[in-house]
Amino acid sequence: MPAQVRKVHKLGSVLIAAALALGMWGAWVGFFAGDAFSIPHQVSGHIGIMLAGGLLKLGYVLRLASEYEARQIV
């Protein structure tokens, strides 16, 4: 796999991991432990859930594109 394709694949993996972490944090703050946090913290948790969905999709598309490109080179 060429270096550029490898970088895109790595970026996709990092974005997926960040999306999962952000989504779990947002769900924890926004829903499960909401009584322990203030309203602004809960709002940021809900926003984090929305951002996590976008990051997850972007990371997945980057990984798919890099895997497709790696197959085309071989």
C-alpha cells in the first residue's frame, strides 16, 4: 500500500475511534449521568452525539476509499 493511501486509511481509523469515544461521552453526559451535569454540559453531550455520527461516516468513507485505491494499485 502506498504511503498516501496508508495515511488516508490511518486517518479514517482515527476518525472512527474519535467518533466512538465522542459518542460514548455524549451519551454518558447527555443521557445516563445527566443529573450530575449542568444543562450546558448536557447540551454539549447531545451536540457531541450529533458530531460523532458525522465523524463516523467520514472515517468510514475514508477507509473505504483507501481500500478501494489500494486494490486499484495492485
